[in-house]
Amino acid sequence: MQQPSPIATGLLCRCPRCGKGKLFAGYLKIVPVCPECGLDLKFADSGDGPAIFVIFLVAPLVILMALVVGAVFNPPPYVHLMLWIPTTLALSLLLLPPFKGVLVALQYRHDAHEGHQ
């Protein structure tokens, strides 16, 4: 049986083995076991990785949009605050679960575990 793509299953927040079961029990809480295939997801610890990737994606995007809006419309500073703080928060919160899903799926695909000494 061919394994589903880790990128596709991660972005859809699905089980990395079967691609069907939900990966999250809450916003970012990973289910202990896949309800579809029974995969034990105790191995899944993405740490701060998803947040770092989201920061590296959202920050340049928001800065670019702020520069374009500033150049085209020249709004006062308070308008920038009203636009970009909610945009940054919304994009960050929307992107965290899929990025965490991708990292968990990649951990599963590559059988990644914590380092031991």
C-alpha cells in the first residue's frame, strides 16, 4: 500500500499513515491514536518547528503587504496597526495547524525520534 504524501496529509491535518483520520483533537493537540488506522501518535513532537516556519512565512509576507499599502495609499500609522496586527495574528493562527501536521507527517515518514546520548 502506498503511503499518502506527508505534505498533503499534513496540510489537511490528517493521519500520516492512512491519510483519513483526524490528526488533532483540538486546535494543536494531537490525538493519541488515529481513529481510522490505530496509529499510535505518541512519537509526534514537532516542538517549536511549526511556529518558526510560520514566522518565516508570515513576517515577510506582512512586511511586503505593508510596504505596498504604504507606497500606494500612504495611510497614517494607526491604519497600519489596524491592518497588520490582525492580519499577522490571523495568518499565524490559520497556518499553525497545517504546518504542525506537515512536520508530524514528515517525522512519521522518516521515522524521526529524539536524539539519545
